[in-house]
Amino acid sequence: MPPAKSSFVCLPCRASYKQPGGGEKPRRCPRCAGTLIHAGAAFAAPRRRDTAAWRTLSVLLNAGVRFHMGCSTGSGYRPRTLSEVKERMVHAERTGEPFASALVRPELP
């Protein structure tokens, strides 16, 4: 069986590449030669011209949130809009919850 492929993202180019293997070694973007970020196997890239979705994705990836497959749940909840990200940022600051865990929380109390 061939090795599983995982997604790697270049935020400046707004590009995603499926490559075999995990994120153990640094990978380079074929367009700009910048470092690719390992996004996970369950990642689906937004359209290149959708700037709001790429900003949201940038916040998620820079906070350490990845899109790995779960047994039956997939990668779980991820915010899709900047307003959802802002709500979770305010919640994290107010409660002291780590930013990465507040971002993947499906509902806010």
C-alpha cells in the first residue's frame, strides 16, 4: 500500500500541496521556496482568492491547530470565519484558556 499523503500549506502563496509522509522534515514551497506548514491529512484548502478564509487559516495554523483525521470524527470543529476566530480569542483572554484549545471549541459557554 502506498504511503498516506498529508497536506502542506504555503500561506504567502495561498497554496496547498499533498505530499507523502508526515511533518517530520521541513518542506519547501515550489513557488516561493518558503517553508511549508504541515496542515494534516484532513485539510481542505480554500480558494486562492478567498482572502478571509486564508486569514482565518493563518490564525489557526500559527496557533498550532492542525487538521488530522480522527477515528470517526474527522478533524473536529474548526472556525471558518474571522468572526468565529475573534469570538474564541475574546473567550480565551477572558477565561485564561489556551488559545489553541479555544479555537477548536465547537460552542462557547
